[in-house]
Amino acid sequence: MSKKIVFGPKKDFIWIDIKKDDENVVQELKNQAKLDQELLSYALDEHENAHVEYDAKEGLLLIVFNVTQFVKLS
């Protein structure tokens, strides 16, 4: 995966930053995070509006937003 950060009081949350153009990374994310095709399609759609999805059955929270660039403020 591109970048993985574990956080939270019990270290039971994971922040994953991926580059959607890398099919191997996307497939690895799908398999490891157990994302269904619907949740994965939200994350990969560049025209998707920022929003939150929650899958209670799997206990997955997906936060979708597009970051095209970072700007360093000084």
C-alpha cells in the first residue's frame, strides 16, 4: 500500500493513503481491508463528493475525499 498509519487509543484504526492508478495497490487494499466493490468504487471515483460511508456488518468506516496536492504553509 502507498501509506498506512495505525492510530487510536488501542491502535485499532488504520489510515490508508493510496494512489488509485496503481491496480496492484487497489487490489491489495480490497483484499486486506475486505472492502466490497461499492465502497471501493466510492474511494476510486474522482468525481465523488466528500462523504462518509459505514458498513456495520463489517465494522468498516470509509471517509472519501480527494486530495490532489498538498501546500506547505510557512
